[in-house]
Amino acid sequence: MKNIDSYTHTRGESVYLDDIPTLTGTLYGMVFGSPLAHGKIIHLDISEAMVSEGIVRILTYKDIPGKNQIGGIVPDEPLMAEDEVHYNGMPVAFVVATSVEAAAAAVKKIKIEIDPLPVITNPRVAKANGSLIVPPRTFKIGDINKAFAECKYVIEGTAETNGQEHLYIETQGAYALPAENGAIKVYSSTQGPTAVQRHMADVLGIPMHRIEVDVTRLGGGFGGKEDQATPWAIFCGLASFLLKKPVKYSLHRMEDMRMTGKRNPYTSDYKIGLDQHLNIIAYEVEFYQNAGASADLSPAVLERTLFHTTNSYFIPNVTATAYSCRTNLPPNTAFRGFGGPQGMFVIESAIAKAAEHLGISASVIQQKNLVKTGDEFPYGQIIESEAKVCWDKLHDLNDIKKLEIEIADFNKKNILYKKGISFMPICFGISFTKTPMNQARALVHIYTDGSINISTGAVEMGQGVNTKMIQVAASIFSISPDWIKLNSTNTYRIANTSPSAASATADLNGRAVQVACEALLERLKTIAAESLQCSVTDVEIKEEIIFINGQSADMSWKDLVMAGYLKRISLSEHGHYATPGLHFDMSKEKGHPFAYHVFGTALTSVTVDCLRGTYEVDAVQLVHDFGTSMNPMIDKGQIEGGLVQGIGWMTMEEIVFDEQGRLRSNALSTYKVPDIYSVPKNIDIHFLDTQNDNLAIFKSKAVGEPPLMYGIGTFFAIRNAIKAFNPDSNIEYAAPMTPEKVLLGLYNTKND
Amino acid sequence: MTQFILNNTEIKTSLPKGLTMLDFVRYHQHLMGTKIGCREGDCGACTMLVGTLEGEVVKYHSVTSCLMPLGNAHGKHIVTIEGINLEKLNIVQQAFSDNAATQCGFCTPGFIMSLTGFCLDDKIPTNENAIDAVNGNICRCTGYKSIEKAAVSVSYQLQERAHANPIEFAVKNNIVPEYFLNIPSMLKNIQPVVYSGSEIKKVGGGTDLYVQQHDTITHEKIDFLLNQSQLKGIQQNGNICTMGGATTVSEISDSPVFNEYFKDLNKYIKLVSSTPIRNMATVAGNFTNASPIGDLTILFLALDAQLQLNDGNSTRNIPLRSFYKGYKQLNKNEKEIIEKISFELPSASDLFNFEKVCKRTHLDIASVNSALSIKMNGAVIEKAGISAGGVGPIPMYLSKSSEFLFEKTVSEKLIFELIEVVQSEISPISDARGTVKYKRLLLSQLIKAHFIQSFSHIDVNKLLKN
């Protein structure tokens, strides 16, 4: 089934935040952000701005009726700065004017005097200063000290990954309308409507039931609108609440890039130990996460790094410690993979370095150590593994030996160009690691004409979740999807939602839709049985016709619904689902946090231009564990998009902050994401269809985040090509692999 | 008063001519299908089509409307996504829908417009041309493979067009509505505007000014140069090529003269911004913006182009090589515009090459770019011009390096000696596009690349293993 939005998308008729028709009298807001990354506010002068044309009001923290606090995990983030600023761009005031132009002109007239304090951008410096967001966490299995003593090979090193700008093409924004009795309706481009509702309630000092958050769809999210959509919605809500006027704020791209957090950069130290058979028997790692100025989601990101410390490998002795370091950058946040990719890059670097030390291909070590069903991960969960099946299927599809010979041959014959390949196995746990978040609800109404309206907590942001919700209902009722409409996500219809995140949205909300539809179906079958005088178990609906014991009864879907109404049964149902079997004990750092894992392996081949230091990804072939995909077209799109986003993170996407904490890559002209020419020439996706029962919706495994990590393979393939040109290259394990790093890597020497 | 046709409607507006077309259609016409992604021409979400009457036919090209001033719309047919929608999806829309080439959908209208523009163009419908049509559109969701498939499907469906008129074909095949056939006669009724030439602010294509000054330029008094007929056209006189200052990059790329004399022209042009930007960006604009990494500036510096400046009363000629006095400082007064650019076309035995490296190969600003032009006399270099961008405060003509090559024979040794001279002439700084160390190394590599591209006898092994 095609994405249900494809008709309106291709006609420009889909409605995003900035497309909502504005009401007469709408005012426009804009944030005044701190010009410095750290300091004490001496004086804020809004006098000149206040007399600026079209200005209505300038809000500061003093105008907040409730709490000046929007921190989700840790209450450490004010909506607006009070006496200190902690990052460049931190909101200090909110200007409200009659037009966007007037607001922008007034923002320029605000003056602030700040007594500067030292700026820290490096997480290791923050750690040394004892500046941590939360206490460090350690995941442990076995005894590394004993194991390292038994290792034949022990390799140590450092690995680094930079941040990543989400670059959803639709920037952040919100539009708030005052409602009667002191209530607020806010349209928000958010992945987490409940987070907006909860924090707005705190800031306004009113109960959650007065705040209606409505989300039609997002022009991309990727984690960047999970927690970070909240402030803009609250700014509009606050202004609207105080002024009793509609207030809108749709951020300019440069405001968005400057003021919002990105994927957490990491720098990590590792030590890996192998026995003589190349089994990895010990792994010790310390992760330094650059959290930015406040917690945001960083502690949860940190946790997922620990969960994915060993990627797709079984290592019996592991000690992994992670530090969430407070720096003077915008609060970093969720981004597809949520700390998992950062952890996986380190183990892959460790394996690559070990392989280099041993003079073998990294794939030998990778293959040897793939996790098997029944193995235990450091956090205690016993694994049902598809790692080896994926790896083997990829090898069945290719003659790897031959490929390696061809590449060696090409590299021998060519000096201007060198080729490199790499394998990237992945293993990604599905569920929110915070167990209570693994719940969802769906509201299903059947109208007397047989048409159906469904509301869930899922936010559509391009991942096709609404299409999947319709598929669930259509399949359970056995009716055409044309009967079913998906509503916007709204906190008045569905309460206490978890954000659309963690790849779990279709699973959780799909299961809730399933629960609701099955209850309705049962009720309708009872009606059919009564009216056709048979037993409920004899009734079946097939393609909108009611069948009794396989025989078509003279009753359509529409007839049945009307019969139900006349019999006064409820044609509405509110389904609730909570993933069974999940638990995790933080005091022991052990448990069963994931409903299941997703596996896969990618083979990446690249060509490096050794004259210019540029490169092309020739092909990525991968075998991915879809379970039983309920929508191969949508799921394939997620794989391709995730892969390319991962390649971007590993190659051209370079976030540059200067030492003063100013973002230098603050626009699309200085921050480059993949374009149509820079993606792999071939992406070849093979479905690993497994019939094993799992907790996914219709056994169709979650597909949002895992493919991003295939992109990590590109880093290592380029590195291998560089090494083919310059075996002595001292190129570091530091992503992204920009053309600058490649060229310097091609021509540096060990003495550099 | 600005007058044009927006989709099927005649527009007469007295709104400020400096307003962007993007803001005009979204916030004044309430046509919300055109999206805002970056406001600097780097994402293509705001792509629309501009139709220009050429004789009896209207030629369409795509533009990023965030960089297009209302003033440049005068006398044009402006097409937004609302203006192509029929009851059923057209072949482009259908191909996107069939191939799952739309996920969040926010970039989609831009892609649809770029490819619909391709359907209205008389370019041969090859797969490569179809993909080039969307090279200014960024998608963050799909990874582009599904979009490639959609583009290829569109080009396949255009095969049957053969030599038919693209607009008539598009109307007949429900790619665009029937009203497109009435546009030529509607456009004929609009009188051209002659600008006074007295305003201080002058805008060509706007592709750089609207990035730098988007929030202040709207209400300025502007002379719009892009469509001034005396600033258009590419002519050849003997071995001299002369073009108007408002010649766009696309016009160069389509020019028979340029294509005849520069065999790798398309390779160079493909490295310069993107299709919709090239459709607006002018040569004179690139020169006067004085960016130290202006691609066309670097290209024409090596060719020793001559500029004819006009202040409204008189003209004077200066070489491009003496146009730059310092960072963003020009040898030009406020009233002067670049009216004409001329240069000597390379002869068959002359050599020319342009190189550019950036973080992303396409639609990016160079870390370093460079061009080399060489006139040979047998085995000896008679005359050479080397230019380089991103290695100093201005787009640099490397005069010592160029002179160094005089009467030299090309060898690996010579190239290494040349590189030393080049290094002595440049003064790069570290910025978001690279460190000093990188830019120096990169320029050396690009110098090598020039010779590898131009001289087959060069031993690449000797050049690469230094």
C-alpha cells in the first residue's frame, strides 16, 4: 500500500505548520537569543526594541506565570535565561509583533550586557572539571581484568564522532490560539505532543487538560522535534495566554540551526582484547558524551550508547562507562539511532584497529564474534539473534574472495583512484529504554455509514506510520482502506502519549489500534451472529461482506455497522497497549529492556580520488531483518533514507563550533547534507524475511533507526581505500571523513 | 507596478519589487504549496518555474523563489505547484507516488516543479538530464533512490515526444493544464520596464545578494538588470567572445560558442551551484560579488577576460585581473555596472582546465577552486594564466606562477617547481571550508590535476608520490 499522503504531497496540498491559515489578528513571535555562549547577564535593555514599529510585547522570564522550567529528564533548562546564559542562542526574551518583519527588526534592537565566563566546548574538559549532567553509568559483564590477562592481542585507541544537524526541511515552529476559560490550543511541529502539553502546563501554571496540542504532520523530525519542538510551542502558548491573541513562530533556518541541539558528539577511549582464535574476550570503553548546556534527552541517549556498546557482537567481558558532559553548546538531543550509532562507531573502530595491527581484514574479526541466539548482552538480555543469518546471506549473494581480489588488483593498477570496502553488521534494540514509555492508545470510531476515524498517539513525519495504522485496521476488519481516515495527533483525543521515537511508534500505536479494532470486530460479530442466528465463531468478514461458516450472508460491512448502531452497541473503542515482558533495573544495570532486536549487515564499496581527496560511494548492498514487512515499499524507503543519512553523518556533514561556542556551520551553505549526486550509485536491499514470532506489529519489525548505522560502513571503506594509497597514513578514527581529512590522510606520514 | 502572470492569473502589484517571489506567493497570494526550507537557494523546497517569452514561444526554467525578487518577475509567467495541478496526478506526480519518492512530503513540491519544468524544456529527455533537473532539490528522508527512479520514469515517458513542441506535448499529455497554451498571447500584452539605472542597489539574478541581505533588501530601491536586453547575449567575433553582463550560467552552458571551444564545459558547469541557481545567477553578478571563491570569476580570470563598465554616461574597459582591490573591494564606482565581458576563445592547441573541490561535490561552495589556461608553441608554453579561489582575500590571478611558466617545457619537475611558486603567492585562512594546511595542499593537488588533465605524457606516479 502506498503512503496515504502521496496524493496531497505531490500536489503541494498537504498542510504543515506554516501552511495553516492564520486568523485575523495573529501576532508573530521571535526569540532573542544570547550572543555569547556563557556568562552572567548584567543588563537586558529592551527599551529601544519596545518602541520599534509593530511591537506588541517583549516577554522575559519575569512574565512566566508558572515555572520557568522545561527540562524533561532533569529540571535544568529554563525556558528563558534568568541571570546566566549557558550557550550561544539560549533564549533570553520573546518578542511579539504584528508581523514577522517587525519582530525581526525589534530583536535586532535588544541590547544585552553579559559578563563572560569561560566557554567549554570539549566534553573531556567538562569531565575534568567535574561538570556532568548525571552521574556516570557503567554496564558490566564478566571480569575484564582477568580476561585482558588472558588475551593474546590487546589494542587501545580513541574514537570520535561529531554531531549531526537534523536538517528536517521544515524548520521548527508553532501556532497558538487562545481558547475560552483560559485554555490554549497549539499547533506544533512536534514528535512529542504530550511533552509540549506537560511543559506548557508547568510554564503557564495551568492543568494539562486545558492544553490542546494538535499535530497534522511534520516536514521531517529525525529526533530533532522530540524534545526540542517544545520551547517554540511554549513561547507561542505563553504569549497567546497573556495577550489573548493567536501567536505564531516559524523559525528561520539560521535561527533553527543556531538555537537547537544536534546529535551528541562523542569522544571515547577503548581497549579491546582478543584471544589467539580472534575471539574478542575483553572490551573496556569510556564514552565522553557532549551533552551541551542542559540535559534534554542526553541521559537517555547515553543509556542507549551503553546498550549498543558491543553492537552485533558477543563479548563475554565488558566494562563500559559513560559520562554525560555539560558544555556550552545548545543542548544536544535525540537523533535517529539515539546514541546507538555513537557506541557502535567505537567498537567498529576498535575492531578495525585490531585488524590493522594483525594485518587482516576487519571482517574476519567481525564474523568470528557475531552474537548468537542465547548469548547475553552486558545488560543481561538474552538475545534472539539473526546476526549470522544476515551476514551469511550477504556472503551468499557475493563472492567476497573474488571481490577482494578484484579490488586489490584495481588498487595495484591504479594510482589516481583507490577502492575500499567494508562490512557493517548492526544490532538495534527496539523499545523505549525507559520501560514505562512503552505504552500507547488508539481511539477508533465507526460511523453509521461504515466509515472509520482513527486517532493515535503516533505523529506522521514521513515514516509512513499513518499508512501502517490504516493497514492494521483495514486488515482486521477486512475492508478497503478507503473507509478509514487517520486524524491529526491531538492531546484532547489521545492522552499521555509517548513521543514518536525509538522506532517503536508503529509497534506501540499499531498494537493499540489492533486492540481497539479487535474489540469492535468482536462486538460487530456478535451483532451479526444475533441477526443471522448463528454462533459468533461462525462469523467472518471478508472484503466487506459478512460470511457465515464460509458462506456469504446477505450483509455488507455497512449493513452490519448500521445493525450495530440500531442495537445500541458502542461503535467506538479506545484501545490500550503496553509491551509485555519489559523490565530494567537501573541499580544493577540489568534486565530485559527490549521487545526484540533488529539485525542486518551492509557491504559498502567506495572509490577515493587520490589526487583531489574526494570520494564516491559506489554501492551499498545490505541484508536487513524486516521480520515480515507489512509494507515493503515504505520499509525500503526507511532503509534507503536511514542509510544515506548515516553516510552523511560519516562523510560530509560537519558541524563546526568555534572555541567561543559559536556555530560556524550555521546554514545550508556551510552544512552540507547528501544531495542526489552524492548518494551511493547503487543501493541493493535484500529482505531477510523471518517468520519468527516477535512483539512487532504484524511481525513487521521496526525500521526507523536501525538503517542509519549501515552508514558507518562508509567511514571504514574510505579509510581502507586511503590505506591502499598510503599504508603509513596515520588517519584517525574520527568522523566525519570529510574531503579535507581524506586528502590530509592520503598524504600524511607517521611522522606528521 | 510589477506585472506578470501567476499560474492562470494576471497580476499587477505595487508591492515592493525587492520582495522575494517566495514571500509573495505564500503570504500575499496564499498559495502554500511552495515551501520554505532555507531561504538561501540551497534546498529547492521553494522551486517554481519562470516562463519567458522568446518570439512566439515561452521557455520555462526552474528557480529557487527565495532568491528571486518580484522585480525580476515582470513580464514573466510564474508557475507554482498550484498552477500545474490537474484533477489527476501528472506523470511527474504519479511517478513520485508510484515509486514512494515522497516521505514527509515537505521537499516534494519543489522536486515536482523541477521535473515538470524538465517536461516543458526542449532538452533531450535522458535519465541524466532528468536527474540534473532536480540537482537543486534536497530531500532529507528518502536517500534519493526512489526519486531517481521517478525521474527516470518521467524521462522514459517523454521519449515519445520526439520533436513535438514540449508545451503542446505537455498539455496534450496532461502534464500541465490547457491554459499554458494561452500564455504567449497574455505575455505579449505586458510592456517591458526600463530601469532608470540611477539606483545605487543593483540586482542581477539575486542569487548572492538575497542570501546575504534577505531581511534588508525588500524595501530598497533597486535597478533590476537580469532581463535588460542590452545586457544579454553571447556573440563570437573572430576569436573573441563577448557576452552581456546579465548572461546567466545556464545561458553559458547552453551556448553553442562555449560548447564548441570548451570540450569539458558541462563538467565545469555541473560543479557550479545547481540548475535553478544557474538559471538566475549572472556572470557580472558573480564578478561583482567578489567572493574569493566565485567559480565563474576563477574560470574567467584564467582566460584573461576583459570587462566593459558603464556608469550610465560613458564606458571604460578593464581586465578582470585588475578588478579586485581587496576583500570585497572593487575597481568600480557605485554607478558602474559590468555591461560586457569579452575574452579570447582558446584555439584547438590551447589547453584549459577548471577544478573545484568542496565538502559536497555539487551545490557547494569551493574549499579551493582553480583554472589554468595555456597557449602552447610546439612543446613550449607561450602564455599561461593560473587562477585560484579560497586561498586569499580575493579571487586570485596568480601572476608570478603564470609568468613562471613562460617558455617552459612541461615536465613533472616543472610542475613541482610551479607549485612552489604558487604556494608563495597565496595566503589562505582557516574557516568552515578548511584549514590553511588543507587549502595549501589542495591547491597543489589541483595544479597537478590541471596538468594531468591537459598533458597525457605526465607520469602520474611521479606527481602523486612526492
